[in-house]
Amino acid sequence: RPGGSTGRWLGWAILAVALAVVLTGAVAPFLRWLSSTSTLTNRRLIRQRGVFTRSGRVIPLLRVNDVSFEKGLLDRLLGCGTLVVSDASEQAGLRLPDVPHVEEVHRRLSDLVLRAQHDRPDADPLVSDRRSVSFRPPIREFPTAGAARTPAARTSVRQGARKTHRR
């Protein structure tokens, strides 16, 4: 049959294109999500992302000018949203997509920013963090190292999931 080999090659070509579409549309965004972390402490907001090349941004809470959130219809159904943090730099605001309970995180971050600016206006934002908080309610503030015998937890939020690391 002379047309049989052409049909077979056409089938393999369609399969290869479908596989490329699936890899581009599903696997690549999953890898970006898996390699992105956002950490909120009582002194700074840290964002790191990247699969092959890593990039990061650290915003001291003393330099935050504005905290806002956005929730579309799908975000409202899924219980998440986008947190937008603007600071005193020339860079655009830091956008954190798919933050669970974004309204609660917005309130807590705003409180932390106000507390950081009110309590210690001359504080050095590069001093190591003493406490860290989670994006998910209830947000607990951990005591300083000398105040308790239990190890403080450092919590990171992966766009939609939470990981806790012990120090």
C-alpha cells in the first residue's frame, strides 16, 4: 500500500505536535509554579522564582508604600487572588498571583507594614529575621530565639500551597 507510510508519518507528526502543546501548556506552568516561592517575615517580603535561571526580589517592610489585592471571578471561586506590593523603588509593584485567602493576607501584611514603620523607623532591614509569618490564617508570630525553647518555623508559600521549614 503506497499511502500507508505517509499516513503513519502524519500520525506521528500530529502526536508530536500534541505532545509539544501539552508540554508547553501544562508542564511549563507547573514547573514555574513549583520553582516560585514567596516568604513573608516580620521584616521583609522575599520573592524567588525561576526554573533554569533564578531571580529574586527582597522588599523590606519599612519601604512598602502600598499593599493591594485583586480577585477575579475565577479567583473568588477558588478562594485566592493576586497580592500587589508597591515599594519605594523605581521597579513596578511586586505581583504575587494565586495567594490563598488574599484578603486576610492583605490585612496581615498591611498590619506588619504599619507596625514595622511605627515601632522601628530607624531599623536596619538587613538584620536577620527574628520571626516569620504564614500567608494562611491564622498567622502566628514566633518568639525570638531566646524567648522560647521551641524552634522557630520559617514558612514559605508556593503559589497556592504551603511549606514549613524548621531552622
